[in-house]
Amino acid sequence: MQSPISIIPGQSQGQPITPALAPDSVAAVLRFHQSLPDYQPTPLVALPELAQKLGVTAVFVKDESRRFGLNAFKSLGASYAMATVIADYLHLDAGHLNYRDLITPAVRQKLKDLVFITATDGNHGKGVAWAAALFGCRAMVLMPRGTQPCRAEAIRAINATRVEITDLNYDDAVRRAAKLATENGYLLIQDTALAGYTAIPNAITRGYTTMAAEALAQLGDLGIAKPSHVFLQAGVGSMAGGVLGYLAHYYNHKPPLTTIVEPDTVACLYHSVASGQPVAIGGHPETIMAGLNCGEPNPQTWPILRDYASFFARCPDWVTVLGMQTLAQPEAADPVVISGESGAVGLGLLVALCRDQRLTDLKARLKLDRKATVLLFSTEGDTDPEGYAALVSPPRGIV
């Protein structure tokens, strides 16, 4: 028997949302990304046949597998945060960052010995390695126990990046990276805040708003002023917090009905909302959603999620497999979307809620009816190609 899905409502405490995620505040972030080589907005994929089958108006998936050829969205945060660090190092104006200004021969000579270090489940480390190569720097990446070797090799292949698979869980690998940075003079570029370390993770969170800005512009081109529902998957919650914070500002503190989705084995945000304060999940939790296998909420984005998310969902691995299979084997004329284990869980949850009669009450609570226009973010492609192929090949269950 499949493990159940569990959903609870958000618990707003009415705190003001940070102005740093307002559209005007992050316009410079989008301009910086647009200055990078090979920048293109990633596709917003419409799935009308699936929407009809699910009984909703529309389903749109932002396909981040196309981001800078890296098969995931994380380069948005890593590149922008790294650029802000470099600007500070060079005493430049971080409010007017442009890639061309950061790659002159004189600047490259100053940057060549900088080493950026991070801990990652895969995609963030790849983004850091890629960004370091862009700016002529070096990178070192720590990965948690259980990391698939192919994910480490994909990072090593970028600029001969040094990669170490540790025997630690993700959160302890973050602390080790911070310690090594202090001991060796490296520059920590981590996507979660630590004591006394907030500027860079906040910059990373701001970097993710480009994804939201693109999606809303693309919806606008289709005549859609506002989606009714958004599903955002979360590890530490930096991406989810950045996107939801942007949406909350964009829609005058009335964002779409937003559901935060986590693996059931490591649902730190779900448990934090349930208890009313941040909760850490220790040990070595297991989930195929490697990019979401994070046990401690980012303290900078946790209040945004608590106050502006409508629901929090704990999902077993079968939910993301359902999402992967649904996108890989689309209905009729719908296009294929290659979505990896950490990218498809939101779509899997949507499908389960709309098609599984045992979840009718949850579907009603989330107001998933014929008026619903749903926006999802597929944040990675097949970052583990062999694992992806094995998971999408069986027949679908619910649909």
C-alpha cells in the first residue's frame, strides 16, 4: 500500500514581508542574468490535455532543465550571489552588475586565485562550479552521504572542480564547508543562512526571482493575469521563499494559493509550521528527491513561507515518480517535459489530488476545481540519467 500524502494549512503570524524580494528591488537581478552568455528565458510549457483530464482550467510547467545548459535552475542563485561577492571584493556597485564588467583582463587577474566553496545535493554545486568558471575563479564542492556518483562527476567536469562526497548529511556538510572556508580563506557561497552569514544566501534567494519574473511575463503574454494555484517544492526553502516572496509583492500581498511540497522523510518546513517554530530533521533521511533532502529550514525564508504559503504537503517518493511519469508520457498532444526527482513532485501532487478518489477532501481544501489555473516549476531535468530512465519506464498508476 502506498504511503499517504499529508497536508496542513500555513500559520501566518502577520509579519511584514522583506522588501528585498519586491519586483522593483530585484529588477537588477534579472538584468544581470540577461547579461550572462547564452541567457534565454526557460520555456513555460502548457499542458492542456492534462488539465482537461484533471478537471482544471490550465496547467503550466516552467521547465528549468533548459537553464544555461545545466539541467537545473540553481545557476540563477549561484551566479548572482557570486557576482555580488566579486563586486564587493572589487569595490564595485552591486546594484548595477553586468557580466561584461566582471570579465575584463584586469578583473580576471584579480579574481584568478579566489576559491568559492559550498555544500550541495547536486544542482547548487553544479551552479557554483559553472559560475566560478564564468568569472575565472575556482570552486570546491562538498556533497552529503548517499550522493549518486554521476552527480559528483557532472560537477567535476566543470573547470576541474574539486568535489568530495562526505559521510555527512546535507546540513552537516554545510557546516563543514563553512568551517573550511574560515580555515582556508575560501569564500562560502551557500544557499541557506547560518549565524552571522546572511548576505550571500539572501542574494541566492533573490537570484531565484528571475524564474518567477519570467513565468509571470510568459503568463501575461498568454493573457493570464494571475494563476490561481502555485506548487513550490522545498529543501531548505530558499527557492520557494524567493519565488513566493516575489509573488506576494507582485500581487499586493495576495499571492496565488501556494502549496509548499517536501519529501515526507525530511519535511522540515511542514514540521516547523505544525510546531510554530523552526524544526530540524537530523540523522540521514532517505528520499529519491536528493535536491530536497535538507533537514533545516533557511531561517531567512522560513517566515515568508510560514506567512504566505496556504498549505504545506509531505509527499512520499511515489508522488514525485507519478509526476515524472506523467510529464515523460504526456496526454495526447501535450509536449514531453523531462523532470527529475526533485523537479516533478509538485506535478505529482497535483495529479494525485485530482485523480485519486481517496484524496477528494484534500482536493476540495485546496480548491482544485474547474476554475483552477496551476503554475508549477520543474526545477531540474534528468540529473541522474540512469535513475530517471528507471523511474519513468513503468506504467503510470493513477492517471
